[in-house]
Amino acid sequence: MKDSLEKILPEVRKPARYIGNELNSSHKDWDKAKLHVALAYPDTYEIGMSNLGIQILYYILNQIDDVLAERSAAPWPDMEEQLKANNIPLFSLESEKPLKDFDLIGFGLGHELTYTNIYNMLKLGGIPPWKKDRKDSDPLVMGGGPCVFNPEPLADFFDFFVIGEAEELIEEIADILKNTNRESRIAKLEALAKLGGIYVPGHSNIVTKRHIKNLDTTPYPTRPIIPYIEAIHDRAVVEIMRGCKWGCKFCQAGWTYRPVREKSMEKVIEQADEIMKNTGYDELSLVSLSSSDYSKIDELAKTLAQKYAPKRINISLPSMRTNTFSVKLAKEIARVRPSGITIAPEAGTQRLRDVIGKKMTEQDILEGVKAAFSNSIESIKLYFMLGLPGETPEDLVGICELSRKILALGKTYTTRARITVNLATFIPKSHTPFQWEKQISIDETLEKQKFIKNNLKGKGISVRWHEASASFLEGVFARGDEKLSKVIEKAWELGARLDAWSEHLKFDIWQKAFAECGIDPNVYLRERPKDEPLPWDFIDPGVPKEILLRESRKD
Amino acid sequence: MNRVKIKYSKGEEIKFISHRDLMRVFIRAIRRAELPIAFSQGFNPHMKISWGQALKLGKTSDDESATLQFEGWVKPQTVMEKLSQQLPPGIEILAADLV
């Protein structure tokens, strides 16, 4: 292995993606472990290493004496080519063992556009991608993460899914698999299916989400692996809260990560101290879905800033609601002056914001803008969605008017004021009040994008948008069913890889794959009658469907 | 305030790490070692380190160097010991001298 890698690494971009040996990575004796787990991230190394879920599970599993956990990520196409040309199976970063040698492969499912990478990694790792083709000697393939709230498009490729927060039950899973090591796949899966929160495709029962009860007592990786190459998030991260109290009707995380749980301030500080000592990062980020709602955010941020300013360590608070308080706090704790802030009105008019449950008034928005510009911030990023349920032409005009109003307000403070308007396409997600809604077509998306672009021109404004075809595919898989597995395979055969990267996404391949499989993808984007059974109905995320139905009203 | 020039090796384990990433490895190791490194002034202070020439990706060497500037007085021997404890396999400090 060493020799063949030696030969191919000089031929590929960013070879450090494939060498492992990073600080805080775990190197255990393969032969002494009773259970070998590969945590596989179905996107590139830099993205996988920024995934908190992978770091948490790696940490918990490696704390168990006779369990070994290693990592693998999707290869860049140049590396895939080299692996194939040299007959090297996709391997783990630590022991450089082929994926097929592990007992369990755990994929982190963060985004629908990674599905062809999963197929590709199984194939390259020497594991039959279709569950029905695997033998007792093949690893079990497990999925976890946000996409499990509609696992059906992947159900043919996975032996089981962990529904909810995997750190709650990963030790139970490891225990069962250690004790059933010599038994058949079926016996293993039967044992696993008895655990709450495990979905074994084929066993058609209601699966109730598992979640951790107490953020203070749950293990947290204060010795995270530090990549040599720059990860997407190149900083220390401490999670301060899980869940979000706001209940925006489009937001899947808001509905599936309930209830809201805070980590105590003492625990956050303790973990922050450990993580800074163990990493040497120059930035500490306090993360959650909505950090303004953390009850002691002011005291926490100021305490940490005071402690770390002399060491030239910056404290950052992403996911804050922009208002006078947050702007002042950000300015006070930042060692480096923040140059921009973000506001997400999501919709262009008050009426539509009310419809989608975004509890933010125009007054809130303008107050945040004033606070930002009066504190010498010069640029504001705005986030809007196109195609929201109940959207009318006035709402699109509203996006333009609100954006211009914000820029004009900024110009009264500085001539350098500028705004960036980001346009996403609304994608209905499972287990939200909008799960029955229609997603707009590619053509409609392009028309709406064009309208905004044409109406928001001039100095100080730039408009950015999500690729319409990428949103289309995301929408198909987000509400797809088990028929889509053959489309994933077909697209893979035709060369689809790394679809989340606009430089790699080839939409014509997908069109061809749908056509060859005889599937009309538009069917998945249609509005669903409220009494139609949904592919994900068997998953219980803790919020009853009646509540979603009640919240789905648009008046 | 003193300046210490270190000589180090870049070995097999780390030869595919770019020069820029290697600089980040040193910066984090210096923080973990809690050495009293000097910082530049201004909004975005950075560590006062002057780096030797970049080595080609994929090459090993036992003649790399960097010069670190400290606040107060630090013995070169201390720099060598503390930093060695924090560096990953593949980087070895071979010498540390006052300049």
C-alpha cells in the first residue's frame, strides 16, 4: 500500500487529503480491535473534516477500548482515476485498509447531492453497493445525519439508518456488533432493529427518533482531528445549544432537532479551554442553530473573549439574529473587526414572512441594518428564497424593494455600503409543515432569478443564486422514494460524481438517468394531497403529523 | 526579546504537505507549546516568523529553517524541547540557535 500510494500521490491534486496522520487522529492496533468502523464522508476530505457529527462519533467510538474507528472520504476524480488504474481499493486514512475489510461503514448524510458519492465509495472500497448483493463477509453499511429524515432513496444501499442523534446510541450499536461478530448479517440486523431509533429497511415499523437528553453529560470531542490542509471550517468549534425554538415552516433542522437543549455556560467554558489547549487554533466558534437564543450568550461570549483576547484568539458567533444587541456584542468580542453581517429575511414582504413563519418584521431588519452600519460595518449579505408557498409577484418585487431600501439606508452612513443578495430556491423537506408543498420548476426558478437580477442592478449590489438544476435534484431526493436508487446507480454509471460541486454537476447526465429508468422526476416536486401517504411517514421525529398539518395553513 | 533560528527536517510522513500548510502546522504547535512568540501590530496580528524557502511538494529534507521572534528571553534549548513535543511525526527539530 505504502509503495503504491507513493507512486500515485504526486499525480493528484491536494495529496494531503489522503495521507491521514493528522494531530489527534487515532491509531489503534487493528488486530486487537473487536469492531472496526470506517466513518465515511460522502464528499471531499475538507468538507468531511468540518463535519461535527463525524468528529463526535470518531471520538466516542475510539474511547471504547476494543473498538477502532477510522475515516475515509470521497476521492477527487483524479484520485479515483489513479485508484482504478493501480487497482487500489478506497482505503481508510489511518490504517490504509480497504473499506471492505471493516465490520461497519458509517456514512454521514448531510446533503442530498452526495448520493452518487456513496455509491462510488462503496464500489471503490470493494463493497457491493446494493444491500441485496452483500454477503456475511461484507461490512454492514449504516447511514446517519439530517438526510435520514427521508431515507427511502438510499434504502437499497444501506443495511440500516440511525434516526436522530447518533451519539445517543452509537455505543449501543457498537456493543451489539461486538457481540454478534460471528453471526450472519440477518442476525446482526435483527439485533440492531430492536434498538429504538434504528431503521432497517424491510422491517416496516414506526421508527422513533432518538436524541440526547443532556448536552453537558454527552461526550464532546475536545481533541478534534486537525487537518493539515485547510478545512472548510478551520477553527475550534464548541456547540452551545441544540435545536431551535422559532419553528420557521420551511426549516427541516428546526423541526427535527427538537427539543431545544442548552449546554451550561460552565461546561462550554470547560470544553473551550480544553479544545484550545489541544488544537492551537486562533479562532473559537460557538455554534448552534440560533445562538441569540442561548440564555447567557452575552455573559458567555464576553467571558471567553476576555480570557482569550490576550492570546490573540478570536471568538466568533455565527447564527446570531442581527439586531442592536448582536452587532454590539460581535464588535465587542471580535479581535478582528467584522467586515460584514448576514440577515435572512427569506421573503420580500411582511405578508409572506408571516405565511412561512419567519418571525422577523421589516422594523427588525432595518434596526439590524442601522446597527451594523453605525458600527462601521460596510457590507450586508441578505438571504431570500424563491418559490415559497403563497408567493405572488408582489413578493418578488418586495425582495428588490427591501434590498434597495437596505442599501439606501447603508449609503446614509457610508458611500462604501454594499449588499449581496443571495437567492435560494425553496425546497420542501420532509417532517416540516411545508412537506406537502409544490417546488417550482427549473424554468420558473430561472425566470424568477432573472427578474431579481434585472431589477437589482447598480453600484453596491450583487446578486447570487443557487444553481436551479442543483435545487431541482435536491428537491427530488429530499421527497423521493425507493424507486430512485436505480437512478442514483444509472447517474453514477454515466459519470455523475461530486454533484454538490457546481464544477462537477452535469445535469444532462441526470436527465438521461431519469429517462433511462423511466422515471419522471417532476412527480416528486408536485404538491401532495394532505391525505396521500408520504414515503417518510414511518419515521417519527417527535413532532406529530397533526401539528405539521395545523401549521401547514398558509393564511 | 530574542530571535531563535530553528533547523528542522521534513520527512516521509509529511512530504505531501504544502509549504503553506506546514506553516500552519508550526503556528498551531507554537500556540500549544505556549511559547511567548511575538506578534505584529494592527487589526489582524500574526506571529513574527520568517520562513525559509519552500520545499517542493513530495520532497524530503533535513535542512529546512525558520526564524522565530519572541517577547522576552527564551532559551533556544527550551524552544527546541517544547516545540518538539508538539510537532507531528515527520518534523524533527535538529537545532535551535540564537540569531
